[in-house]
Amino acid sequence: MTLKLRRNILSYLSYAVLISLFCNAITKINFESLEIIDFVNIFGLVFIFASLIWILIHHNFIVIDHKQITIYKDFFRITRIAIADIDKVEESVGIVSNTNFHLKNGKKEKFTNSNLKSKDLVAMADFLSKMKVINVES
């Protein structure tokens, strides 16, 4: 059994806002006298656009199967956590809060809650509780 949780639409909109801001800055570049900030704006547009393509390809933010949890974070990062290594899950409530996976070796892996809908967070907690592998705390 596999649970796939898709990204929230606001995650995509934030990239659209960043792309529009970089495009606005690039349209005002005077190519006869380039400055360092102009190169930063061009690089930023390319990087954010590539990141948007990355999240469009990996539209599932979290994939949970019977062996591991895979989190497709922003900016080309993938985090894989073996379910056997998880001690507990700590959910935080808020707009810019994180959910933490506390591992048995004492480390924490976190992800931002705003990338998921609140009903998906509840579905993830229910799914992990039904697996009877970890404790879910709120």
C-alpha cells in the first residue's frame, strides 16, 4: 500500500510570483552597462524556472510506502527516510510550521507543512498510525 500526497496549489503559485518578479527585473536591464545584480537576476530566473519544472515533474510532495518515506523538497532535494528508523512524528500547527520526523539515531528530518493541504497531513498521520510503526504527536 502506497500513500501519495500532492503539493498544495500555493506551492506552485509562489514559484509563479518569483518568476514574475525576476522577469520584471530582467526587462529593466540595460545591456550596455551590466551590473552584478543583473547577473543575479538572470541566474535567479533560470534557477527558479528549473525548480518549477522540478516540482511539476515530482508533483507528489510525499510518497509513503511500506518501507520508506520519500519527500521531494524544493530546489532539487530528495529526502528518503526508512520507516524502521523513525521514532516518532511531531506535527506543528501554523502557516509556516514544520513537521518533524524524529529518527532513532537522534536526528530530525523536517518538511514545511505549507506544501501540503491540512487534510493531507491528517491522512499522513492516519496512514502512519495504521502502520503501527511510529507514534504521531500533535
